Amino acid sequence: MSQHIHLRAPSGSTRRSSRGSSDSDALPKFYSENRPFYHSRSTTPWLVPFSLIIPFRRRIRLWIPNIRGLHRASLVKFGRKRGSFLIALVYLLFVFFVFAVAHRFGSKKKTWPGVPSTTLVFEKEDLQRIWEWEIASGHHPSIRPVPAEYNLEIQPKNPSLPHAGSYRLYLDGSSHGSNGIAYPPRPKPGSVADLDILMRHCDFATNSYVRDCLEVLRIGGGLDSGKRVRRVVPDEWKYVFVQDSEHIHAPPPTPPSTSDSMRPGPGLVRGEREDITFTKSRHATWEPSPISLPLIQNPLALPYCDPENPRIFHMFWSGDFTDKPYLAILSFLYTQNLGLHGDSNSTICSPKLWLWLNPGFMLTLKNPTLSREKFDKIIHNQWAAPFLHPRFKNIVEFKFWNTTEQLDAVSELRDDWRSAPTLFNSGGHTIHVTGMPRTWGGAHEEEIATPTSVVESQPNSTTSATLPPVYTEPEKVAVVLSDMARFLLCHRFGGVYLDADTLFLRDWEELWGWRGAFAYRWSYHDNYNTAALKMSKNSALGTFILRTALKNDFDFHPMTVTNYMKDARMEDLLFRLPDAMFDSAWLNMEGYQRERPPQPYFSRFEEFFETPQQNSATPPVVGFDGFFRGAFSYHFHNSWSRLNDPSRNFPDLGFRFARDTDIFVPKPDPQDFNWSTVLKRTFEAYLRGEIPNMYGEWIKY
């Protein structure tokens, strides 16, 4: 039966004139005679399903807002303009909500966006004590004041700065030693580099060029040997100084007592716990206050060469010993004042190089059998064996790294590190050691000596193992472990840590004379790079960093350490030096300053080992003297698989270091040499006794 549809005007409506208007709609409404009249409403759902496929799992159904339904509803309710604006606002809020939840529960900081997050675990009162201890100990030889956030009325007295009756005598870099103009003189014993002056000429933040910084470094440091174009060194380029004799021989003041070392210095104002400029980490408790620090030693009473604080360079190496640490040790012997040239002058203070060898896994007990096996490998390794020569005794030492032993050796960590949720974390890259108990005891430690794969290859090992191999990512494991090792070593023994892919380019006497702590800048970033790190033994700064890292997931990544220092307003206690001094090619690698690059010009770090053909005439012509002259070191950043000297891939050190088992057949030399080849052969020629070192000194056996 057909359905009749009637056209009918609603009651109360009036006809609309073409020229007039009425209060009601003149258009008719339709309705079925079998249904009551009503206005149609949308039945579009507010939410629609969305399927998310996760690998190795079933499909997950999620419900998300229906943009079509929301848009239609907003248009009906608010009109086109307001409705479109409202729907856009709602979706922005939804996206922000998802981001906020992800940041709160998925990020490393575990905070809501916009909420301040710090790493601080020391109260302002203890931070003031750390500043006082470091300054009084002579570890802040800089004119930089204590930061304004500490609200000091009077800056504390700094014994490392010139005061009444003393002054700094800045040396003229143009003066020559006994070697005349052929070679530069060794730095004067006791000389000090004024890092405040170097920052004026080298700081990337002030648009300083690496090329110009190196010129100041080599001319002010006397490395030009009179060959430079400039005949007079500008006074503002003189950065090396010695203390005047009156100051050196002045009667030392009475050392402070233990109670004095815990008391704030003159003008130090105690802060409030709730000071908003020193906000505590949300994920850690305050450190016990007051902080326990060693007795302050009077820096004016310390001898020039302190037997309690020897000059030690630390390097850390994992895996088989290769030509890379070999080249680093050669550069150490070629540049540092080690007494190898037969000089019996007792005024020198010779440094040592300790090369820490990681046995290849993460957590061990002290294992004499394993140590003997590792030492046997060193003896039979062609790249390592030469440094066991008696001439290098007490100069180069191989030491075996043991994570458990090192953590137990520092008072700041020995009682707490076993309860840490993780030990191997660097910048959020965490390596979990499967089977590590939450709380360790002596019995547990006996069970986690080595990974299973290592025990199977060492049948004489006296320890059992329950851990699976952790070397699934060997390079990353080594990097994470070394980030922690450098701070442990520098705090326990003092000295300078250098990555094993670093070459020495000059004597470090002036940097040893600067008693403060330092690292260098991470290229153009406002962060530290700890590939070069200097710290004093058992310092307050070391205590601060170790305890802060312990309560921040044991993270020793350089950028995380930057956060530690910034949150505590302590960046000036760990001086951030320009990378031009230690890593002169880095800014070029990042695309900066390529219009005025230093010599040599590298666009990639690999060019040290694979010098481009158009630049390959330079290395054999200018040699070592033309390689970033003025810088203290060069960091070539990994490239482990590339050979230093492809045609002579062996230690070419002559008959003194030859062994009966050594059979080396050199390949024909290429027409052009890479930079790495030129430097390796230069260092080897010095050890063979064919040429002097960079200071004109001949090695004597």
C-alpha cells in the first residue's frame, strides 16, 4: 500500500513575502502520516575504533575521537567559524595530553611538560661547602666569582689568585731554550696556563675561530721557535705564568682544622631549603647534611712535585690491544717530559700513563688467574709488548679494570652501589646485566663473576658464572663502562683521563700547573665532553658528581654531567675549555668555521686515516709540526677499523724491540701518505733513535 505524503505548513506560520520577512520559517516541513513529526538528529558516534598492529603480538583495538562526528556536532551547535575553531582546539589539547602522558611515563626525566626537573640531591648549604672546599684547596685558580645564586655578600678569599705580596710573572713565548730556534723549549717547570686568558681567545661562544686560538696557543706557549711572522708577542697573548719567587718561598699559613673545613667561609650566606633556584630532584632524597669532606690542604704548602698526588694520565681500553692505543702511547713518549733523554734534572715532574684494560665483561671479582692470562696476552701482543721494555718501567703501566673493585674503593659509593637499579647507564642507554640481584651480598657476588661464554673459554677460572653474555653490543658496552670509569679513576687516583683515541701534541706541564678541574666543550653544544677530564684526588667536586650520579640512575654521560653541574651552579668548578685545545677538527666536522679552518682541514674524522688525494701532499711536507700546532691533544673519534699505516701494519721500532717470533714484511709504500701514517712513523723514528722528539731531545737507552 502506497504511503501518502502531504505537504503542509506548520501551524502558526505565515507566508513569507519576497520582500518581507516573518518570525517563522516559510519553508514547509515533511512528515509521514504514520509517524509524528520531529527534527532529525545525528547518530554519528563520538568515538571510532582504530586497530594498532604490534610486532609479535595480536592486533590491539584503540578508540579515538571521531573527527567527522565532532566536526558536525560543533557546526550545528556553534556555527561554522566557532565550530571549526573549537574542533581544532580540542584536537590540539588531545595531542598535548598524549605528549604529556608520554613525557611523564615514557621519558627519562619522568616529569610533566613545563614542570622543572633537576638532578640536584645536595642542599644549597652543602653546595656552599663544596665551593668553599674547592676554593680553599686551590682548585679554582680563576677570576670567575661564585655564582650570584649563592647570594654572597663577600667573595671568599682565593689562595690561587694574586694577592698582597705576590704576583704572576707571564712568560714571553718568544724566548728560546738551549735548542735555539730549531726546536721549541720545554715548558718551564712550575709554569701554569691561565685558562681565563685562553677563554678570551678561544671560546666558541664569543665567535672565536679555532685557527686563531691555535695561533695564540702556539705563540704564547713558545712553540713557534722564532719562525713565526710576528716578531713581538702581544701582551694579551701571554697566557703562561709562574708565581714570583717571593710568593713561592713565603711562609705557608696555618692549615685549617677539620672543624674549620666544615664551616662556611667569609661572606658565605646559608640558603634556605626551599630556595627555588636550587630545586631538589623529584626522584631522589636529599643527601645527608652536612656533607663529609676531607681536611683542606693548604695549596701554598704543597710541593711542586707532590708524591701524594702524582701526575697520572689514565686511558681505558676494552678488547684486544690494537694499533690505536699503540699510537696514543707513542705520542705520549714523544711529547711528555719523561726523562727519556737522559736528563737527570731533579726539577722535572714526570707524568705516568696508566692504561686500564677491561677484560671484556662487566662485573667480576678479583681473579688472579684471569689477570695472569690477560698479562700473558699483553706479552705476546705485538702492539703492546714494546711498552714492557725496561726503559719504560714506571712510565707506562698496564692495569686491569675491575668494576667491583673500583666501586668498592671509593667511600662515596661502596655502601650503596649494590642497591642501585642499574650500574651501566649513559645518556639513557642502559645495559641491563641479566641475573644481577637487587641487593647483593658476598654470596651473590661469588655467582656473578663472568659471563658463561667467558668461563667456557677459561677452564682454569676459579669462579662460577650464572650470567649470559652481555657483549651483544661490544662497542656500546665499552662506551658506557668508560663513561663511569673516568670519574672513578680521577676521583680515586687524581690526574687526567683521556680517551684511547687521543694523541698527545705537546707537553702538558702548564695544564698540570693549573690545579683546577676541567673537561672541554662538546663541539658547538653548550655541554661537556669528558674525552679529556682532569680532577683532583678525593675532591669535593668528585664527591658531588659521584653521589649525584648514584641518585640519577648511575648516569655519567657527558651531557648528563652537564645537567649535574648546571643544576648546582657549579660549571666554573669543572672548567669547560674550548674544544680547540683538545679536539681542533670537531667544529669543522659539524660544518662550522669551514671558511677559515685550521691546519690541517678535515671535513670528516676519517680523513686522518684516509687523507683526500687533493690534500695528501701536506702530511709528508709539514709533518708533525704542521698538525694542529698549539693544541694539547687531538681526538680522532673512533675509526677503530682503519689502519694507522696500511703498508707497515706492525710496530716498526728497530732491533731493540724485536723478538724472535716477529716476522714483519712491509708492503710497498704508496705514493701519498695519510696523516696517521706520517705521525706513526715520526714517533717510531724517535724510539729507534733516528730523530729527536718535538723539543729536540734524543732518547737514550
